[in-house]
Amino acid sequence: MSAITQSAERRQDPYPSRLPEERWLPRQDKTVWSQWRPDAPLTAQQADQFDRDGFLVLKDLFSEEEVKALMAESAALRGGERELMDGSVITEPGSDEVRTVFKLPEQSPLFNRLARDRRIAGIASFLLGDDVYVHQSRLNYKPGFTGKEFYWHSDFETWHAEDGMPRMRAVSASLLLTDNDALNGPLMLMPGSHKHFIACAGETPEDNHKASLKKQEVGVPSHEALTKLGSEHGIHAATGKAGTLVLFDCNTMHGSNGNITPFARSNAFFVFNAISNQLEEPFGAKKPRPDFLAERGETKAIEIASGKLV
């Protein structure tokens, strides 16, 4: 037994991972933490669907003008028109094509406003039953012809093992900034997979994030586990026009194919964590990942904003 595993067990870790052998563990946390009420930002049917499937696809929340402004800002961030923080840009494996830009609220007033918008942060706060803060944010790009895949994984497994997120009380929001169709590598999710925690085999290498941000190979389920999950739950492609919002639970199994079409795929991605679920020491790594991947320290709840972005 490794020192990391022993330390996690001493802390009574409900979700131990990075083990000698893969294990299946039951979820011990709620998915929807609020009781539905008539003034909730989701319908009762939508809340039930999120609870059942672990994700929700919402359309027509943002105006055409708002979407165009976000797309223009995204292009400026990617195209070098903004001065970006050191270390916040990740390129595609084997090329200089931008794969990801992190820390959006700190680098763009428009994306800062988006992160606080009631149509996103308000829904996250309802689902988590708490005030929320941004645990991580990024622009994900998948260039035409060369955009690489994002392999199957549960975000919570990484956030728990490498960042120290204690419980499954976080939700991701992906706002599509290009049309995502079945051909250009859309997000794929396994409905209901969030009810199982796959404790992955293998120890966390030193500075694992440097490799995993380009191609994740540690903290991913085995082919056998993915086959079982896929057979039990199926796979849903979250397609939609630019402006579509995809919300998914932190433990929902997801990934995406590469993009060999001529048409790029991109989205703005925000992780909202409950203010009561702030990070501790990592449960499966020797040291935490850098701050641009996980907001640490004395985090403050978002001040949720209403009205149009522009």
C-alpha cells in the first residue's frame, strides 16, 4: 500500500482512488441538493432529469447578440489579442494549436460576467444547495482537422485525488461557442454513470497535470469498466447550436472524440463548487495541482448577476 493511499484511509476518505486495483464504489452524496420550488431556475422535470441522468442540455438561454459577443471574446483570447497569464494556455499534443485557456474570469471581464450569470451560476447554486465559487474555468478548443480527443473520465476522480475536493458537490457548465454536432467531437456523457464511483488503478506521477492536460492517462477507468458503464447506461452526445448550455454532475463519465472535420469546436467551461466543499489536501497525490487548475485558499461565493451580458 502506498503512502498516499495510507494517508487517504487515515482521513476516512469516502472515495479512495489511485489504488493498486480498480474498484467500484457507491456514490455517497446527493446529486440535486435543493428541494424544488416554484421559483427555482429549473423546472421540476429538469431537476428530476439532472438527478436521474447526471446532466442536462438547455437551449435558448442566451440571445444571439450575447453569443456573438462571447464568440468574439473567445477568438481574441485564443488568437493572442489578449495578454494571458503565464501557464494558463495549453496546446494540442504535437502542435502549437491552442487546446485550452484557463482562468477565464481573471482574464476577461465578459467571461467574468458570464461566470456570475444567474442563468448559469444561479442554476449551479440551486443544484448544489449552497453558495458557489468557481473551482476551475477554461476555454476548450478543438481545432478543425487536428483537434484531439478527451478520453473518458470522471472529473471528480481527478479533483478529489489531485486537488483535494472532499465530496461530490460540484457541477460543470459548458456553454457551446460553436455549433456542436455529431461529427466535430461533441461532449459525450453516460446517463446515470454519476451514481457509480470508479476508483482508478495506479499511483499519481509527480506533476501529473503537465501530461494529463494534453492527454489523460492516469485516473481513467479500464476498458472493462467503461464497457460495463456504456452497456448499462448508454452514451449521449450533447449536440446543439452555439449558445446551448450543458450542465453535468462532477462524477458523470464523459469524454469526446477527435475532430477531423474542417469545423472547429469550442466551449466556455466553468466548474462551480459548493462553498461548503472547499479543497483540502489532495487525497491521491503528494502535492496539489497549480492554482490555475483549482481555486484554493479562502474562496468567496459568487455574487450572482441578472440581466443581459451585453
